[in-house]
Amino acid sequence: WSEQAIPDAGRLYDLAAIPVGGISAAGQNGTVLVSFDDGLTWTNRGPGGSGYARHHSWKSASEAYVVGFDMFYRTIDGGNTWNQVEEPSAFGLSEVYFVNENTGYAVEDFGYWKTVDGGENWVLIQQFTGIDYRFRTLVLDEQHWMSVTSGEGSELWETFDAGQNWSMVYDRNSNASHCIFRNGERIFFGTENGDVLYTDDLGINVNNGVDNLA
């Protein structure tokens, strides 16, 4: 590993791939850093401001979304200009993702924003039952997702109807899970304790790849 010096970037909380090449990192003060040389050099193309990004996602090389505390922005020109999509709640947004070209979601603690026209318009849907404190979602198909929670429990949940109904399939009994991703048929998710949890059967059996000596 080699450290990349990025002056004035502040803390960075999220890393994403840019379609057709490139990577980006988002964090404090509305920063969205982009690199097109495998991380050797970086340019800040974020919306700025006093908020911080928790998550960002690229639909294409030109269209991206960044969400977080006091942040819900969209760009359609690769980050040169940004427009605020909506005013987020006091606690901010945790993640943003699309399941197809038109349908996308931006998640907050007790609900989510939804678009069905490719990001042009968003509607807030409050959800006070089922899963709370969603933080990251793994889209298996348009209807079938798995999510982890953060803040008041590190749980693994599953939905087969695009988030209308959820069932919890695993509870780590810790405070937070901050990531979930898939490699082949294996799904990985971690916790604030340093766990590297994985499952090959959608959470029926969960293994820990870490011997936590703490």
C-alpha cells in the first residue's frame, strides 16, 4: 500500500467506480475526488458545502449522485456542476442506488426517496415498520435485495419485493455494519468490531473470516 496525499480533502468515507474507467472518493465538505490514472492523481469535482458524503454512485461516466449529511446532489456532466435533488432529513441520507435505468432509491433512517424516471423526480416514502437504519444495500435483482444496518444494530435483512417487506436473516449483536458486497456467489459484510462476515446461502449460515482478539 502507498498513501496518496490529497491536500485539503478532509476525511473520505466512500469509494466508487466510474463507468468506462476511473474511481472516485467522497467525504467531508461535499468533496468528490475523481481519478483516471488508478489513483495517482485526484481532482475535486464535488458540490462543496458544509455537509459530508456518506455514499455516492455513478449511473454513467457523466451522471452521479452523492448523499449524506445535508447532502443530496446530482450531476449530469461528470461533476463539473451539481444540482440539489431534495432537502434531506435532519439525520441525512445513508445511500443511493439504482436497480435499473429508471428506478432508483436514496435511503434515510425511516424511509426512502424513490425515482421512476431516471432521477428527474423523487418522492419521499416513509417506512416506520420492518427494517430500520438501513445503511448499505446489495441489489441481487430488481426485486431481491439484501441490506445491512448501522447505528442501533448490525443486522442482515432481505426483501423479495423491492423493499415493501423485509425479513431479518442474521443479527451480529453489535452496533453497525458499514458495507455489503458480493464476490461470485459469496456475500461479504463487516461490522465496527472488525468482523469480515460472509455467507454462501443468503444468510442462512454466516461465517466470520476474522479471529477478533479485542
